[in-house]
Amino acid sequence: MKKVLTIAGSDCSGGAGVQADLKTMAAHGVFGMSVIVSVVAENTARVIDIQDISPKMIEEQIDAVFEDIVPDAVKIGMLSSPACMQAVAGKLRQYQPQHIVIDPVMFAKNGDPLMEPASVGTLIGCVLPHAEILTPNIPEAQYLADMQIRTPADMEEAARRIHAKGCKNVLVKGGKNMAGAVDVLYDGETFRRYELEQIDTSSTHGTGCTLSSAIASNLALGYSVPEAVERAKAYVTDAIRHAPGLGHGCGPLNHFCRIFPEE
């Protein structure tokens, strides 16, 4: 069985963060493991508070995983402070995992910040160069590329600028911000566009976490980056289409829609 590690924040409402990651990994038939870097008191409507785990404890969780069950891929999500980022980056340098997917989580779906603005420089300089694939959404890509994104051509330019910061592949996610839910993948030479049905729904809590975990799972299963992205995007689209309609805000996805038939 392939093994995948998520290094991310915890979402007590179960729709995003480590909880969404582990559900996604289970749905892909891989063994999921987790390192929690922050505990987030949040639900589908708001973020109430964030408490970071100490850098020492983050490092020790990573050591515990790698000394026993070595991951075939690592997904990195929310890293809310420079101390968290430096702790994780140091362990990535130490263990050199084969596949690293980084979702640069900056904002919750409702717009609440999940990263200190002063942390972005550390993210770019310390963490991004480790990414086999980086998966920013439009707001995050605008921040990282220092430009406005209004069209798929803008997405390509943003991907080019972000790629120059050191990651191997960049996937700029259009989502609800781009007609046709267009995603753009750039490997430093070639652009690929992925376009599937754009579903009119408010059930989008944890889509970024789910997509990046699905990509990591597919990389662990042996698929190439373009194939992993294509399969992950199709999975997320299904999970949105069959969302359970929970919560009063941006509801969660149905991570097991392909496993358990709807009643």
C-alpha cells in the first residue's frame, strides 16, 4: 500500500485541512498520515481562532513518521507562521521525500486569513523551492505573482512568475473565479489547461485541501504530474457534485462519493 503524509492545519468541522486530506487519501486507497501544525477553530461560516503547534512538536511529528512509515508523497497545506514554515522546510531538507505537493493556504473559503501577511516572504524563500507542484488558487496566485488575474492568459503569466521562484510545477486554480473552472499547469516549458464542468454551488469548503491531497495520492500511486492533476480535478468535481449540503456557510464536499452510493 502506498503511503501519503499531510502536513497541515486541523479543521474541527471536518471539511478542510488534515481531516479533508485523510478522507481524500482513504478514498484513493492510500495510507494517510498527518502532522498537525495548527489547530483551527472553524466551521463552514467562519474562522474563530488559530493556535499553532510548537516548531519542536512539528519536527518531532515528522520524525515519528519518517523513522517508521516512510511516505511515498507529502502534501503540505496551511503553514501559518515563519516558525512553522522553517520547521517543516528543515525536515524536508533532511528527509528528501520523493513527491511534495504544496498548497499555499492563505485564506479560508470565506475570506478569513489563515496566514500572517508577514509570513509570505518565508513561504517563498523557504518552502516553495521544495514543491514538485504548487497549487495556488486565484487570490493566492495574485499575491504570489504580484499581479491581477482576470483571464486564463493571466493565469499563465502568474504561473510563469511563480515558477521562477523555484518550484518545479505550478497549478493555478481557477475555481469559481474563472469561467469553466479552468486550471493552468506550468512545468517551466509547457502550459496545460484543465477544464471541467463548473458547478453552481456553495459547497466548496476544503476544495483546495482535497485537490492537493488527491494530487499527492495519485503521485504516490505512480501517475505523472499532468495525469495526477487530471485525475484529482475529476475527483474534486465529483465530490462537489455530490456534496451533502451541510453547514450554514460554504459546505463540505462528499469525499467518499465514489465509494458509498447515495441513498
